[in-house]
Amino acid sequence: MMRPDMVRGVVGLSVPPTLRHPSLPPLELARQRFGERFYQIYFQKAGVAEEELGKDPMTTFRKVLAGGTGSAALVLEPGAGLLDGMIDPEVLPGWLTAQDIEVFAAAYEWSGFTGGLNWYRNIDRNWELTAPWQGAPINPPAMFLIGDRDPVRPYFALDTLDVLSDLREIVEIEDAGHWTQQEQPEQVNAALLRFLGAL
């Protein structure tokens, strides 16, 4: 959107572009649409999500990664944390190994979760900074991929894809949740190569 001269093509995975509301910041819109227990609102209070996610990073990554295949609840129950609504699988899915979990957990034991959570805490500031692009389209050729079992589907309207002025294709990745490129790399790579080859 901001530098179409630098972008030959763009592909979104799992989360469609969010249209910028002219007067309401994103977190206020989220509160109105989903309530105070929406996961992005839960992330706003410094220290709360860090404590929950950092308590046992191995469990966190098992639940978040395996829970992204269709079981995650993004509106939390009263008094619950993010992980409370996710299944801790007895057996990992075929695309995820115990060694993968160990690598993620070790990295976050070192860095903590604040950096990633701060992206959510900066959503309203990004909305403020993008005011000059209100109503601007995304002009480069585009494609959008989403898993057929992605738990975020009910939370994002695909009509926001209208901001893509040259949307070439919407691809539903079969038997995939939120982590499409890990869960179904062959399908994702084939779609990417098809799109890139046409540019």
C-alpha cells in the first residue's frame, strides 16, 4: 500500500488485510465487535500474557501451534487466559516435532514474549501513523491463502480483500489451520510458485 513501486506482488496467509476505519482505532473496534475478552485486548496489559505464556514455554508452543489447527478460542472465557481455550495434544500433528517445540521454547525462554506481544500493543499507534493512507488500495498483484480449518476465519471478514485492487486468486488450503505453510507446505509452495510465475 505504502510503496507499490517496491513490490512486484504480495501474498497474504491466514489473516486478510484489515481495512482502516476512519475514526475508530482497531482496539476499540475489536472491543465493540468481540468484547473485552478478545485475545488482542487480553494482550494489552503488560505482564499478564507474558506471565501466562512464559510459565511453561513447552506447553505454550504445543498448545499454540497445535491449537492453531482449528481448536483455538480467540474470545476468552471470563477469568481464562489464552492457553485455557487450547488443547494440549497428546500426540503432535505430523508437521510438528518435539524438537521443533524445544527450539521455539528455548528461544522464548531467552527472549521472553514481550517483543511479539508489543506488536499487538502498538496496533492503535500504527492506525494513527497510517492516517495518510485512509481508503488507499493495495495495488500490486495479490493472492490470499487461508486454511480450511483456520480458527481466525470467523473473526476476519474476507470482504476486506476488496482493498486489493489486483486480487488474482483466493486459495483455500485443504486440511490446514492457522499455520498454513508449516501444515501444508506443498500446497502453499505450489500456490506461491503459480502466483510468482505469472508476475
